[in-house]
Amino acid sequence: MFYYFIAGFVIILDQLTKWLVVRNMTEGESIQIVDNFLYLTSHRNRGAAWGILEGQMWFFYIITIIVVIGIVYYMQKHAKGKILFSVSLAFMLGGAIGNFIDRVLRKEVVDFLNTYIFNYDFPIFNIADAALTVGVVLLLIYMFFDEIKEKKAKNAS
């Protein structure tokens, strides 16, 4: 149950930050936080990552519902007692629902975190996107260590 609180926290933080951006910034407005590294930039995305599949809202609705059902299934059936696996799924669940709320209510996703990494202007993203990324990275780490554990157990028998 604790992991659903993590997902809920991600959703609340995501929606609150998006609400603040929509309420206090005009689209395209940018505020420097750390020169040449981090800016708050009000941006709207009507597609997926980097604007791909723009305007295909029904596709995103269907995919997100399937993903959310899959995540909840894995949380209930396969992640119990596996902390890293559960946390990774919680972050992904919160991120998926956060962007889903935008797509349903706004017909677009509010993005605002604009970073420059080694002078590369990384695509603008939001808290939900960051949570999805953290969740995937944690899942990969879990899978890596789980594979090592399974190999050790197999070699021991």
C-alpha cells in the first residue's frame, strides 16, 4: 500500500507544479534558475516524448490505460516484498497518471523543466516525465541485480 502513496505523491507534485506554471507563466516564457543549465520554460506538448505522434490523443488514452493496468497488476502480483521493484513501479504509475490527467483535462501535456546538458538543449519535460524516467532506471537496476541473484542461486544448486 505504501507504494501507492509514492505514486500519489508524484501525481500531486506533478499536477501542482503544472498548475503553478499554467497559472503564473505565459506559454513560451522562460525563467533562468541556473545559467546555462536549468530554466523553467512554459511549454505545451500535444504528443509524446519530443512531440512525436502529436494529436493522437485516443492512442495515448488507450496506451496509458493499458500501462496503468499492467503496472497495478505487477505491483499486486509480482512486486510484493521486492522494495526496488515496487518503488520503480510506483514512480512509473505516478508519472503515467500525471501525464494522463493532462491529456484528459487539457488535451495537451504541460512541460516546464528545461535543461542544458553540455550545451545540448534537452527537450522540455515535467515531474511526471522525470518520475517515469526514474522508475525505468530503477527497474533496470532491479532487473540487473535480480539476474545476478538468479545466476548465483542457479550456480549454487
